[in-house]
Amino acid sequence: MILTVAVLGLSEKEQETLRAVLDIAADLEIGRWQLADHLQPATVIFINADAPVFSDWIDEIMAIDSAAIFVQCTMKEIADSPDEHRITLPLNYRTVVSLLRGFEGKLHHIRRPDGEQPITAEALAALLRRKPYNIPTAISDEPKVELIPESLGVASPDALNVDDAQNQDKKTPSHMLTVVDPKPEQTDCNVVNLPTLKEVYIADDSAVLTGGAMVEISTPKESVQITPIDAPLSEDITWRKHTYLPRRGLFDEKKSRHEKPAMEMLQVLNRPAMRFYRYTRLLGLLHSIFDKNQSVVVTHPTLPTLIVSPERGVFGSIDSLDSELELFSMPAYKFQVQEILLVDLDEAMVDYIIQPLWALFYSAALFGSEGRLMETMVTNDVLRLERMPDFKRVPHCKEHLKLAKYLVSHSADIIGLAQITRIPLPVVIDFCNACEEAELIKCHVAVRKVSRKLYRGKDYSKGQLV
């Protein structure tokens, strides 16, 4: 959902600054925000609190139908003020982005890829209709039924006769069941509510993924079985320390507030976006399949099926990779993997287009990273292509051809490559991620040697570099 921003009483300079901030934030994937021309569809409205015509805006503000958040912009210094709805002019990137991030979290404007929608309460209830007790999907004010444990010697609901069943409250929903603590003296803490299921994504008609566990749908005679997913724990993951761009001057607290915020925005444009962790997308699933060296079938309820064979170094797809771009941006947990024997592989891939496996890794990194630098790469590494990608097998554009031609004969880091070729930084990052996954690129750290003649009287023999 897009967070719409409007202005009231701000100067043209401040409006252009706010528009530039929102454009830069959209390129860096910080938020899906846009500037509206009118106050009616706006969610957040910036008002000039120092303007003398503030009283003339009352009618325009009262005409707004929807509830909006008003932010007062003033030239006065705000020192230790707990009010988060006031900011100091002139506007700058850091304050505007921090403010909109907080509003976005409060309004629950959760961003999702296109086509990815949460399941509704009606759909979840229909899916779980075969269960004796459904999982609650929303908070209700209706009275709740207390489920007495069997340890107290009370008959279970299945053992109740017809007369007792008719005496129960018919308005009470069967899915709002709670567990009663057998301690009678603690009446306020006896009832423990089941956790509210806010968002559930359905992988298929037989399983629901919630909270890192796969809940299998069973018949009414069977109980719900919870099988944990075989995923590495956070302490088992080896984290690599990366070298990021220096933040010096990016959001400098010592800068005067009267300085032009355009210089700060230019520095933001020259830094890479958020990191891309490949295990969150199809690329991480492909790495797990490659490590096991087992041929598998990767399926999704609404997307085409892939057959991956690390043993032969090939994969099969129904259509070309150009028509399956949604596969690469889909979260990894939405796919299902089923192993297939090598003897049955030829028969299974009869109607599939067989391509080399490197093309799948290349495309998964190209469209899965979405402008974010991969976790295994560093911004100051110098890159050079060892060989050109076979663009007949992978999706590409003219910017990719230009980057490949330059990196074959020259070496450059990611920031320098974007400046030399004048190609947007997210496109450069996606291409470098793809070449890294296809093992087409060579990375090495550039070290500048310091001459002692330039620094007389200083000892740089212990590896101190600039």
C-alpha cells in the first residue's frame, strides 16, 4: 500500500526538496511513498506552522474525509520535544525518511510484491473447515468458550449428549476456544487466549506455513501435526563482515540545518541499497539443491514448475526465463521441493526446455536482488569479467550489454562502474550479482600503496594505508 504525502503552505523550494526525497527513497527501496497534488487522498500532510495564513486553511482541512496525520513544519528549533509530528525546516532526507518510516509502521502499510496478498479470514476458515477446532483469524468481542482440560475429570466435548449440546450458547463461535488453568484462585489469569493469526500465506491446499513451522491439514479424526522446517538457526549461520561505504558526511550531525539538503541527497544516491540475502528468494533454494546434488522438482501453486538437476548441470522449464520472472522474486518458503530419481529425469523433462544451470542462477540473482547488493559482495571490491555471459540464454537489456563490454576490458568497483557508464546504480548491482552467481566475474580488493617520500617523518611500514 502506498503512503501518500501532501503539503500545505510550504514554499516551492521545500516542495521540490520533499519530492526529491521521496524519489530517492523509492529508488533505494526504503518505502513506497508518493507526493499528492491535493489533500483529499493524502495520508500524511506537511503544514507550514510559521505561515501567517494558517487560519485560512481550516476549511480545507475540515473538508478531508479520511483521517490524515498532520506534520507541523517550523523554522524554530525543536529541542528534546517528544512530539514526533513536528520537524524543523528546511527539510532534509534523514528527518523525512525517519518520520515516514514511523508513520508507515503505525498505519500498517506493509509492502508486498505485486500479486502477493494475504489470505482472508473466510478463505482460511474454508480451508480448515474439516478440523474439530479452527484457528482464530481475528479478534472478536463475542463471549469465549472455556475448554476444560481432561486432567480435571470432565467429559470431553465429543462425550456430551444431545441435551447438553442444545443448552450451549449458539452465538459462541466454535473457533474461539481457550484453555483454562486448573488453579481456581487465580481467576484473572485462568483463560489464555490463542495467538491471533494476522497474516497467513497458503502454499497449497494441504499445508499452511506459520511462524517457521509447516502445519499439515488432517481429517477430523486426526490431530494437527506440526513439523518444523529444516532451516539453519541464527547461531549456526556464519556471518561475514562487510566493508560498507563510509558514512562520514552522509548524515552528519554537525552540519548546519541551513545547508542545502541537495548535497546530502547526492551522497545518498551514490551508495548501494539494502543488502540482498539470497536465502530469502529462489536463489537460496537453488543453492540448497546444488549442495545436496540431488535432482528435484520445484513447484508453486500459481507459477510454472522447474526441474533442477545439479548432477547433470541443467534445469528444465516450461517457458523461457523471460516469461517466468515472478519466480525469482517470490519468497523461498512458498516453493515446494520434491526429489526425483535420475532414471526418471529424462521422462519428466520431455516437454520442458532444457538449459544450463548457470542461466538459472544468473536469472535468479538478476531479478531476485531487486537493486540490493548481495551479502557476499563488498562495495569497494574491484570487478572484472572473465568471460562474457551468453545473452542468448538469459534475459538482458541494453544496459547489461554495455556493462558487460566495459567489464571485459576494464576493472572497476560498483560505484565507479555506475558513474563511468552512467547506468543507474540498482541496474549495476543486479548485473554484478548475476555475474557473481554465474561465476563469470572476478573480484579482488584494490590496495593503494603509500610512498614514504610523500610522508616523511611518518612510519607506514606496519601496513597503515590510506
